[in-house]
Amino acid sequence: MKVALSVKNNMITQHFGHCDYFVVYNISEKEIISSTVIKNPPHKKGYLPKFLKENEVDVVITGGIGKMAADLLTELDIECYMNVDGEIQEVVNDFINGKLEQNQEPCLEGKHEA
């Protein structure tokens, strides 16, 4: 399973589209097998979910995310944990151990903190 975290300054970014990069963890049987850093491509409306699907991502963990992006992830069969906050190593460990809590409400106003 590939799990992508949207990252800025080693923390989960609070705006999906404004992350500096994604850290993609390859996880098998509750162990991190490998990790890769993927630079966030230039912003194009609706592109990031497709970009992540092309990179074979199964799960996205992010802070704030707009409804359109969240819906596109769902349509592409990518599970999305949204409104997550914290340092990436703690967050991925919580995910692996089934302790990651989330709020499934996408942002509706279109304005987010970077």
C-alpha cells in the first residue's frame, strides 16, 4: 500500500494543494518498506488527485482539502484522511497502528492557511 502525506516543513500541510512535496510510504504488514519524496507539481485545478493516482498512491493524508479534490480522490479510489495535523513520522506511525483520527469534512470556502 502506498500512503502519501502532504508535507511542508516536515509537518502535514494544512492545504493539500499548497504542500511543498509528498512523502510516499510503501507500507506492508504494518511496516514501512520504503519512502519516496515527490515534489508537488505546479498547481492545475483538479490535477493532484490524478497525479497521485499515476504514482500508484492508495491513501492520502493531508490537512485541509477542498471538496473538489476530496471528491476526485474518492472517484479514483484513493482513501483520504483529511484535517490531520502533526509531524509526519508521528502521523504515519498513527496510521500504521490504526490510531489516526480524522474529520471527514472538506474545506468549502476555498481559503486555507499554507
